[in-house]
Amino acid sequence: MHDVHPQGPSSATTMPQPPIAFVTGAAQGIGLATTERLARDGFRVVAMDRQRDALETAVAALAQQGLAVEAAVVDVCDRASVAAALDTQPRIDAMVCAAGIYNDAPFLDLEETAFRTMLEVNVVGTFIPAQEAARRMQAGGRIVTISSRGALGGTRFAHYVASKSAVIGLTRAMAMELRDRQIAVNSVAPGFTDTPMTRSAPPELFAAWEAIEPSGKAATPAVIANAIAFLASPATQFITGQTLFVDGGKSLGGQGI
């Protein structure tokens, strides 16, 4: 007589698959911090950046911690490059557009080449990944762009201000068109944050910016990543078209009494 071992519910049920997120600009700074935070939140993350060596080093360090992260060398301004990376996964639950550049120049000295490059990377480099992701997303997908408190204005970086203002407008426009598909699109606007990008400014300028922060210091990338993770979460599906300023209250202006 043979023993019979009926299949119980647990053996017939497959484990749920983790949600999948893509993050551009993931080799350093806010993009890298976001990659780590999303992976710790249970996402499988595809970290995208054009800096191959820095990206692969960063991803290897996260993978050694047991996090589900993989690298994709991508130029966010090259549609074919972006599409090829997105097609490596069966779906997209969250797309974080964190790639961007910054450089410093007084308005009267600002050259057209620098202005055009800033718009190309910060605006077109947000538009292409967001659009390609949206084309592949199902209802419930989330897109998070990275704008800046600098969109409200500033000195010595008019081209950066223009690009980040455009990201906020693009975010609202995408949210309006994608809301019927139940895809949420929001932006995080960091205040002054200590990243390799801001550290590229002259040291005296970095120190001056840090001194006028309400807290007296720059935010860490992890602080900004917390806000991005919030908007990338399915729990925030009813929030769309919004820009969340994460700047320690600097955008409020004035002095409290």
C-alpha cells in the first residue's frame, strides 16, 4: 500500500513576485540612495546610469548586502538605450527619474551650449524614461521625477532653474494625461543636498549655500530617498500631479516669529 500525500494549499501556491522599480542616475547621490531604499523596501531594482564603472561598483556593494539590485548602463537621452533596459523586466511598477546634471555660471556669462545641455539631460532625460515606462505600465504604476527647490529661483544657475521648473510642469502634464490609466506621476523637489553634483560647485559656494539652510547643513541623499520611496509606494496611488518639497522649510521663505 502506497502512502498518499495530497497537495495542500501551500504547495500549490506560488510565492508573490516582488515589485519592480527602475531608477535613473543610480550610480551616485540621490539615485543611488533611492536604489538602496527601494531595494530595502522589497523592490527588485534596475539601477540605470551611463557611468559604467561607478554603477557596477555601487550595485555590487548593494548586492553583497543581499539586496535585489542589478545594473543597466543607459544614456537617459537615448531612447533605444532606455527601451532596451526597460524590456529586460516583465513589468514596471515604479520609475524614478533621478538622472540630472548641474553646473555653476552667472547669468551674463552663461553660454548657450551649457544651457542646451542642461535642458537636454534634465528635461529630455526625464521625459524619455518616463514616457517609455508609462507605455509599459499597468494600472497602479508610479512615476517619480526629481525636480528641485531651485525651480523657485536662484542665482548663478539660471539654466538649472529653467530645467527643474520644466520638470515640474512636465510632471503635472504627465499626471493629467495618465490619470485615466491610473498611473500616478509626482515629483520630489530636494533642497540643498550633499551629493557629488552639488560638491562640483566651488567649495566656498557650497559652504555659503549650506550656511543659509534652515538647519545649517545640507540634507543627505537618504533623506531625499525617503520621500521618493513614499511616492513610489502603491499606498500613495491617490496622490498624483504633486511636487513634494523636501528642503527643511526653506521654500516657505521669511523668518518665523
